[in-house]
Amino acid sequence: MHQPSVSVIIVVYNAERTLKASIDSVLRQSYDNVELVVIDGSSTDDTINIIASYGDRIGYFTSEKDKGIYDAMNKGIVAAKGDWLYFLGSDDELKNTTVISDVFENRELGKNEFVYGNIRLRSNNNVLGGSRTYKELIEKNISHQAIFYHKDIFRKTGPYDLKYKVLADYDQNLKIFRDEAIEKLFVPLDICLFNDKGGASNITIDSSFFSDKLNYFTTVDHISTGSPMLQQYNFYHGIVLLMRDKKLKGLSFCIRAMVSGKRKMFYSLLFCKLLLAYVGIGKKMKIV
């Protein structure tokens, strides 16, 4: 059976403490046809020396300033030679030495161009993932660390949209699931050990993403604004409006999220948490 080539792309910036383990998890794969691509954002710590220590075991490497993680991921798409692309975080690791073999060997992929599994969290060993429909994806994204994208996908949907600073991968997945001509396959495997330990010090809200998607879902997909499916979009769009002094309108969106959907209590508590962040208590809030 033909072994498709797989390019694992690691986007990195100042990750001297975690990068070696990420690289090693790729180079130890039992699958023969793997290319490792490393896109560095001009790191200032020991990251470059760590990368250099692997010599030609890294198929492609560049280090230059970029416009953010998705700009770097787009560079990886262009540089990669593989039939399939996988984006591994510089502080994440492939689940085990056989995971790529488990996905691509002795499995009939047919015309599928989007193959995805689960991720396992380092903090508590919980598994996140499962099969999705388009409507289920609207409610909850699939982590890119769980996904193998056929390179042809990016010719159809375009590269990651740099307009979205935090959630361009979510935007990309929604475009893919919206396109019924792109065939998808869920495999019940843990693909990645996802580093959720520590977490970010700031709460970052991608304002353009939530505004654009809320508008799209209601005007193009004709989903009711008050649908429980749009709970997160109503909530974060409302928070952005509140922070931009459109208080009554913003509060109406937040209330809509807090009284509908599966996670009423979660968003009620998060609303209080973000108010504390706004007045300078606890985590800081950032809107991009």
C-alpha cells in the first residue's frame, strides 16, 4: 500500500524549554515518510541552537520575523513537500512513536482530505475530541493538533486568514466543514499530548472572528441569533461591545448567551471573571 508523505510543521518562537521534546516526538516516529518543517519567528533565546543541533534531520528550517502564528503556519504550508500537513505546537508532542503509522498505514483513506482524531491534555489526562458535523463544529472547534490536512485543502480554501489573530484555525475548519465536497474522516485515536499546563496569563478575545461568524451564521446559514448553537459567539461579541462602550447592546448579547445554550453557568461565571479582569483583578483581558 502506498505510504503518503506527511509534513509535520512546528511553528516556534522562544521555546527553548519545550522544543526538543516536540522535535524528538516527530523524529522518533515509526512511519518512514515524514518530513519535519520548522518555522521560527526569529527567536532570541536558545531555540535556534536547539534546532541547529539536529542538522539535516530537519527537512526545512527558516528563522525570520513574522506577523504571528498563522503567518508562520502559512509559510509552513508553502515550504512543506508532503501530501499531508500536520501542525504540532512547539510545547506539544505526538502521542506516541506509532501515531502517524496508526493514521496512515493499513487504512483506506479514499478521497478523504481532512483526517482527525483526539488530543489528550497533559494537565489531567482528559481526552478532547470526537467526530463533528458542521453544526457541532460551530459550537466547538477541533484542535489543529488533532488534524491531518491534505495539502490540496489549502488550494481550495486559501491560507489561514491573518485577519483572525487567535482563531484563524477555527475559521479554516469552518470553511472546510461547510464545503461538503471536502471529505472528512474521524479516526478514534489520540494524536497529540496537548500542553495546557500553566495557560496564558491573558484572556484574549478574537473580536473579528466572533463578529464575522455571528453575522455569517445568522445571514447565510439562517441560524436564529438566539439559537443555543451560537452561545459563544453571542457572549464574546457582547463582551467586545461592552469594552467598546456599547454597553446596552453588548449586555443584551451577553445575557442572550447566559440564558440559552448548554453552558449557561459557565458563561455566567466567565462574565463575572471578565468583569474582574476589566477592573484589573486577576487575569488581564485583551481584545484583538
